[in-house]
Amino acid sequence: MSAVIDMRRHVAIDPLLVGAALALAVLGTIMVGSASISLADNSTGSPFYYLTRHLGALAIGGIGFTIAARTPMRLWYQLHWLFLLGGLALLAVVLVPSVNHTVNGSSRWLALGPVTLQPSEPARLALLFYISSYCVRHHGELTSSFTAFLKPLAVVALAGVLLLAEPDFGAVVVLTGTALGVLFVAGARLRDVLLAVGSAGAVLGALAYSAEYRIERLTAFLDPWADPFASGFQLTQSLIAIGRGDWLGVGLGQSVQKLFYLPEAHTDFVFAVLAEELGILGSTTVIALFALLVWRAIAMGQRAIAAGLPFQGLVATAIGLTIGVQAFINIGVNTGLLPTKGLTLPLLSYGRSSTVMTLIALGLLVRVGLELGRAEPHAAGREGRAERGRKGSR
């Protein structure tokens, strides 16, 4: 009887995590439809063109979510080498001129008939699978050897070079930050992590100043109003949209900035449209939902590690960090806290590759929760027996 009660205490599916993800997906669908309706009508003649495609991505992502939630985590662990090769291959093939698709000077997409795929999205998840498995397989070395710490970072550096060739500077920042976070949680020494953070910051800083367009973005970010009709145009229009929203917003669908003033209103700057239409109340709610989602994912990761599921715990941590870092950067760009980066806001922005991969990642979190729900009672039972054994020996 006590075992049954103990099992009930462990909820397999985290309702807060699932609820936050569902709320963000619903809000994202509404905002993609609202932010893209004028652009879609003008460019395609169909006002719901982007909304329809977004719903299609949600459907495909839902299938991926189900598959991920039903697939044992040990399978992902055993295929770590395949994820390494597959992730790097995806980042390499997008550089082939005959198969890539270039938009605004960036070759980040593969043209697959009527569908375009952004390889950096599945590649990042694949590489984080590999890094998580590496941390489990080499845990002892990782906690004591700088060389063991550098090996997965060499993979990240290679992936970063391929991403910069597209170029996709934002994806490099997200991948590097998440990888360092996973290594730290896995037991890497703090001094090694701090050294890597400093080195990565110096390299990324140098790269930021190595291209003229990046320098323009940095100067525009520091003072967008100095050139509001050229380099500072995106940010000034975003700030105008956020400012118009005030406390409660101008009303759903009533945004003015999305009417050909704010570039990428349904993708990179959907948060600005949301702030204009739903105000500080709506934008604060979105930030709180992301904070809740990230917190529950990382907390799940810590519980999994404590329950003897290190790979599951590191994967959950990696997913939480990835969503958190990407949301922080996107919202920071929209509000003028960070230089402009071509990163979508997970679950809210239009971006079919991002939407599908985010839903798959959430399916993995559900799977980790299911396996954790089975493991925690057994771990608690072992601890109880050990404690009774210690008391009996006194």
C-alpha cells in the first residue's frame, strides 16, 4: 500500500511545463496570424498564407512530439555517434550552392521541393545529444581533466565554423552557451568553464567586429535613433511598437507597426507586435511562461541526475537552456538590450524548422518525465533501505 502511495507522489508529466508550452504555442499561433496577415495578403494574395503553413508545422511537430515522447531515451544515448555525424553533415551540406536556399545574404536553408529546412535547428539538438552522452561516458575524466573538457568543445568549435560560414552568428551563441552550461552541470570544473567562457567571449567578440554588417548592427544597437531610417530602422520600429502597447495594448489585430513598417514582424520581431497589441501585461505573461518552462525543464534535469538518470538529466537541462538562451536573445533584440540577431522566438515566431524541432524537444522532456516518474520511487526505495541498514548496524 505504501508503495502505491509513493508511486502516486511522482507525477510523470509535469503539468506546469506542459501548460506553459501549450500556452506559448496557442499564443504563437494567434500572433503569427495577426503579425503576418497584411504581409501575406500583399505578397501572396492569401492573408492566411503564413498562418496555414505555421499550423502545418505545428501538425508535423505534434507527430514528432509523439514519437519523441514514446521513444526510450536509451536509444538516443546509444546513437550518440550518429547524432555527431548527422549534425555536422547537416551544417556542411547547407553550404553547397546547388542545394542551399539564400535569403538576405544568408544561406541557412535547404530547398527540399516545396519545403525549406533550416539545418541548424536539428543539428543543434543532435550535437547536444552527443555532448550529453559524452559527459555521461567520460564523467570521471571530465571532472578532473582539462583535455577531456576540451574534446566536446572542439566539436562545438567545428560546428561554429560551419554556422558562421552560412552565416548564422546567433546559432553559434546559442549552441556555445548551451554546451558550456551542460558541461558545467555534468561536473566540469568551474575554472575550466570560466576559462572557456572568457575564450569564447573573446573569439565571438572578435568575430562580431570582423564583418562590416556586424559592426553596423552593433553601432545601431548602441544608438538606433542616430540612423533611424537605415541601420537603426528595425530596432526603432520595434521600440515604437513596444511603446505603443502601453499597459494593456492597442488590441489584438490592431498593430500599426506590422503594416510594412516593422521588418520580419511575424518572425524575428513577433514579440514587438505582441507587446503592441497586448501591452506590458501580454509581454510580461510571455516572459513568465518562458521562465516557467525553462525552470521546470532544468529542475527536471536535476531530479533525473539525482535519480540515477544522468543522460536524461543532461538532455532536459540542454533543452531548457537552449529555449531559455534563444528566448532571452530574441526578446533582448526586440527591446534593444542586445544587437540584432536572426533568431526566432521559440513557439511564438513563424519558422517551421524551429517550431517542429521545439515540439520534438518538448516531447523529449515529456519522455524524460515519464522515465523519471518510474525511476524516482525506486531510487527513494533504495535510499530508504540503505538508511534502515545504517540504523540497524548501530
